[in-house]
Amino acid sequence: AISEGETIYVIDPDKCTECVGQFESSKCVEICPVDCCIPDPDHQETREQLLEKWKQLHPGETPTVT
């Protein structure tokens, strides 16, 4: 979901699940040394929507955190 851009890292909203389904909290937010991982107001999703996206990205797998 995260790739390196020319000068910044870019998060693909079509692949980012905010770690729902995998972890209790967003890992990018936890490890970013400059607190730059902030929610995009143009791509707000509910926990249920994020979990559904996780299931689509990981077919046949069971989420470890729901």
C-alpha cells in the first residue's frame, strides 16, 4: 500500500486498510518518525469497509484482528 514517490512516500488508498484485519493499529502511524501519516479526508472509510477491503486483498485468508 506504501510506495516511494519522488520526494515522499505515497499511500495507495485502494490498497491501504489502515492495518484493519492484520493489527490493532496502523503500523505506518506507529513507525513514522515525523508523524506524517494522517487520514486523507477524501478517502474516509469505516472499520467495516476497511475489513471488507482487507478480505478482497487477501482472498482465502482469515483476518487476525477484526
